[in-house]
Amino acid sequence: MTAVGKPLDRVDGLLKVTGQARYAGEFPGNDLLHGSVVSSTIAKGRVIRIDASKSLALPGVVRVLDHLNRPKLASYDEAFADADAADGSPFRPLYNDRVLYNGQPLALVIADNLELARHAASLVEIEYASEAFATDLAALQEQAHPSPQTPPKPRGNFQAEWAAAAVSLDMHYSTPIEHHNPMEPHASTVLYQPDGTLHIHDKTQGPQNCQAYVQKVFGLDKSQVRIFAAFVGGAFGSGLRPQYQLPLAVMAALALKRSVRVTLTRQQMFTFGYRPRTLQRLQMGAAANGRLLALGHTAIGQTSRFEDFSEHVVEWSGMLYHCDNVQLTYKLVPLDVFTPLDMRAPGAALGVIGLECAMDELACALGIDPVQLRLINYAERNQNEDKPWSSKALRECYSEGAERFGWAQRNPEPRSMRDGNQLIGWGMAGGVWEAMQMKASAKARIDAKGQLTVSSATTDIGTGTYTVMTQIAAQASGVAMANIRFLLGDSSLPTAPLQGGSFTVSSVGTAVQQACEALTGKLLAIARQTYPVFKDAETVRFEDGQLHTGDVSVSLAQLVKDSGEEALEVQVDSEPDKKRQGYASATHSAVFVEVQVDEDLGTIKVRRVVSAIAAGRVVNPKMARSQILGGVVWGIGMALHEETQTDHQLGRNMNHSLAEYHIPVNADIGDIDVIFVEEHDEIVNALGSKGVGEIGIVGVAAAVANAIYHATGKRVRDFPITLDKVL
């Protein structure tokens, strides 16, 4: 039975299109109250006084919570540190009178309905003692300190080789703050149970992470908190950490012994984690034949005053190409802002912009085709780790992508290609993302009707987890997909890691596969005991809900009955295989882009994109393609649209709405062609799958920038590339 590898429809699709899928802010509750957050209007200082009298005078307003009257919280940082916490002291909502950033939650108004809560929140008056603040990374870059997560050690003699190289380049790039902006805003519905326990529907990428957080922060027993996240309307990393609406909703529920819902507004979605702004410097030295002799990559990122948020921005420069003299540096500047947060392909989406734009500039300086330059410097090993790749089909990505795109017809001369009065540019870039696997558990249970239920406490943030896990279970058990139910999004289920980093399929999928294989082992043992024909059978197969040998078959439902049990179940703990330790594993990509630039108007249109992806075994090509499409669209957004603009005089984000924070819309997107390059990997995990959630975005922004240079002859190094920078 081959369920894996087929482009099947979503098993949860019907629930979504008929509105039966419920999200965190949609669950009903008896006597449910609504909370509205009052946010700070200053960037730094202290709260002198909170006057909520006008709010409390309104009929239907139940309570206004602030740092003076909230329920008891844990006193120490450790309780607030979640599984994705950065180094330092996590933010503690309503903890004391300190204001750490603009937009910080300072009070929660709880009322009978949402509209009333929102109105009442607008009437809360806060008096501040303001203090001097700084929010501009560029102004304070000289104060940068080394990141606690240090990049790989230097190798060779970078400085000397760079200075002596036939061609040496020194280039600076900058990327802006970006916010996640999922379709569904963050919300928590705390349903207060008659026995005092809490059933919480939360927008999260890790139900067990949120459970542990609530438990520790409020001093509750594990049995008192259960987190549900059956459906998540996009997250992109924003749900990796518990966001402040969760503890606020819990505070209110505990204070009032009532069910409470807190939903953030779109403006408040700009008051927590984001992709940090970076300033990058790329230094490249090469021989006349194109061989890289020296590569230096320095990145400065912003963080908050209370946590050191580090991500892997520069590491990719030490592994994507072969180079013996490499120096990688990553520094942080603490500012009076909230802590940044992982966002789709964290670090790589930023660092590869610098690296791949620099590679294009080197190709131009040398007069070598950009694809050819990358092949000249092809890395057979990951030099950062000094390990061979478990598999690497990047050459095939270059060749299949270039062929599909028609790259051979490219005139290398900038401004040489036109369509009427429109300048046409062709650009490309490579991409890389680490193929990780985490510990995970899964349970498989089959009943006397032949129904298989598989479960793990993972989530589905729109990526298709329900479907691919059902496919993996069908393949491993021989039960038809129609008779399989996959349960997720519940903290009481077997342990699962956070859903992020493209490791869900490799981690939870491997656990599901192993649980189903262990279950079939149990069923086979029963068959061998019960039916003589199976006792000595050399070959058996599980297919269509039956166990077969030769022409004889018995249903799995019958085997359960034969066991004398109502159902058979197995729970498996899975972890990365030891054979992985000797290898480096990654997904790779090659992205080819065509842009059209109207010089008179300064408008840029991405006409077509070809993205060639090497990601091992693809469990469901249909959903994997959707993941890549989403990544490409976001990459176009990074290149041309997205930027959170901060008013440094006030220390606040100015464009905190979808009217002013521009994300790509349908009209911005041309043709996108996705190629999955065949790649077999026996080492990465039992499935041979590497995940596709991140790799789709990596390299796209650089490819767009390189295409704009080819069209115009103007190199823009400050992202996003907007009309004013091209004219």
C-alpha cells in the first residue's frame, strides 16, 4: 500500500471550508467573559497610576486587572522561560510597574462582551514617568556585543586571503523588521471547569509548551491545565512561544473563577515577537577562475533589553559553498523593544539574502554566469561541521531549475533584455535549511472494527499535519486512510516537539511510523498464534485493513477480536538515529526569477518564479507544493513589500495594520513553478523526509534582488526594494 508520496487532498479540508473547524477565539463557553488589553503608549519608564474608574462604572464591566490587583504569579524568571525562550529574563505580563517597550500590556479589562471590553479599555487612563529610550539599531550598531550563540570558529586565514585575492568585494546589506501577520490573530479561550481545572484553547505551535508555561507561572499542577489547539490559522513562528494573551486570560479566569477569552487586535499583533532587523557585511575574495578564496560574513541583529534573541544568520555562508578561509561573526544590539521571535526559516531567510546577493555581485565582477559560479564552488561537505552530507541534490536543483526556466537564453549584460518599454531581469539564488529531527512520541490504537486512531501532541498550523500523518499511518499499518483518525493539538496526548523548523514530519512522522509498525508486530504475533497458515509464513503483508500471506487473508478487526481485547494499542518514543551523527543534513533549493521593471514608474513585477527543491522523500507533493508556493510568495514580500516601520522619536511601530504593512496580494504574484528534485536519503530519518516548510522562502528575496539588478543595472542592498530605491 503506497499512501506516502501521493498528492492527496487534506483530510481536514471539509471541516475548514464548511466552517466546522474551530479556532482558539471561537470556542463557546457558558457565561463566557471577554478581555481587552490596554497597551502602553510609551517606550520606557514606569506606571505611576492606572485609573480604571470610568471603565468600571459601565454596566457589564466585571473587573480591570493590572500589576497591583492581579492573581499571584511566580516570582522568578525560570517559571516564565518556555521551550523556545531566548537567553535572559522572559517578559512577565502585569508583573510590576516597569514599562519595557511601546505596546506592552499594562491592564486587562474584562466585560460581558467583546465590544464592551474594547470600549471600556479605551477609557482606562494611565499616568507614566517616561525615561529615555533607544529603538534604532543603525544608530547603536557600534554598541553591539557578541551573540551568546556563537557561530562556527574561523577557519584558515580569512583576512590575508581576502586582501590578496584577485577579486575582492566588501558589501553591506540591510533587512527590516518583519511581523508574522497570520490570518488568525492570537487568542486564548480559558474554559473554567466546575472542578477548578482549566481547559484552554490557544493559538499555539506547542500545546505542551503552553501547558508547562501556565503550570509554572501560576503554580498549578499539571493535571489542572489542559491546552487544546485543534486548528491554527497560520503562525509562521508567532505561536512557538506563549504570547501574552494566554497568561492574561488565565489571570482573569483564576481571579473571577469564570471562563474568559482574550483576543488580540491586529494592531496588538505588532506588540510581540518579529523578525529582527539586520545589518550585514559580506566580504568575498576569489581567484580569477571564480574559486572562492575567502568569505567573511558579519551580521548585527537587534534584541530586547531583557533577552538576547539569537538566530543562525551567518552559519549558512560557511556551509553552502566550499571555502577554506571563512570568518563568521554575529552580534546583537539590545534596544527598548520586545524580544524578536523565530519567523519562517529564522536566520536563513535573512543570512542567505546577504550571501546570495553577494555571490551575484561576485559573478558580475568576475564575468562568470551566476549558476556556473555556484557550481565552481560546490560544497561536497559541510565545512562548518566537517561532515559529509547525508544527501545533497543541489546540482540537480541548479540544472533542473535552469532548464525549466530557460536560463541558457539569458543575456548576462544588465539592461539588455526588454519587453516593449519594460526592462526584463533574470536572477537566481541558492537556498539551504537544516534538516532536523527531534524526540517525539506517538500512540497507535486499533479497535475491533478495524478503526485505527493515531495520536501525538503536535499541531497543524495549516501545513497539512493531519493529512501527512494519516498517510504515514496508512503506509505503515496497511489500514485504509478512510479508517484512520489522527488526533493532535491536545497537551494530554503523547509528547511532541514544537511545530516549527520543518521538523514535524521527520520527528512526529517517524514516531507515527514506528508506532504503527509496532502495532502491526502485535497483530502479526496474534495471527501466528491463532491461524496455522500464518505460523510459519515467510512473507506477510498488511494491506487494505487485512493481513495477507499468499492467497489467505484475515482482517485486522478480526485479529483484535482474537486478542480478547477491546482494542490493541502501542505507544512509541522516537528519537534521531545514531547514524545521523556522522553526517550533516539539509534541504537545498535553487530559485530562478524573472522581473519586469517599468523605469518611468519605478514599478517592479515578479512575472515568474521557478523553485527547484531537494527535500528527500516528499510525503504529499500536493501539500508540499503549497508550502513552497507560500514560501515563494513570502520571499517576494521580503524582497519588495514587507517592512515594519518604527518611529524612533516615539519608539513605536507606525504601520501596524494590513493597510499599511504591505504583504503580497494575488495581483503581486505571477507564475510559480515548483520542482521536487528526486533525492534519496537513508540516513536523515526512517522516512527519508527532510521537511519543506522553511526551504521555500530561503533565497527567494535574493533571487528577486539579483533579477532587479540584471534588469536595471542598479544594485539595491537595502530591503525591501521599493520604488524610490529603484528610480
